[in-house]
Amino acid sequence: MKYMLTWTVKPENQHESIARWKATGANPPEGIEVLSHYWNVNNLSGWAVFEATDHSQVAKWLIDWTDLNVNDVTPIITDQDLHEILA
């Protein structure tokens, strides 16, 4: 399943979040493939589209960032997927 992740770094955590990102790369666990990843450097927010086969892997990935960021994960589908659903 595809997901969209949006995040915003809490202002008071800016330096710690950047340091963690530089140290870890925020790499997802096995079973998650990041398809695209973008930053809005004006307010240290961003979004990514990824695929995951297991919801628990998504939770494991993001739990490491909830102390520094506000994260929102939304399941998404493509136009083709929606077309098939509505057919």
C-alpha cells in the first residue's frame, strides 16, 4: 500500500532533528520503500510517498521521530487504483 507522510519539525527541536537526520538518514526499516522525498526548507517541513507491506513497520519507523516532529501518515491510491475501484 502507498502512503503519504507529511512532517513538520517542532521549532524548539530544529537543531536536534537536523543532527539526527544527518546521523541516520531517517532510513526506513525493511519492508518500506520511499518513492519520493521532499523538503520545504523555509519551515523545516516536508513530505514523502512510500510503499509499505506492514503497518507495524510504518509505526516503527515514525516512532523514532515523534519526539522531534509532528508526523501525519495518510494511505493514498493512484488514479488508476481509483478507476479500478469505481469501475
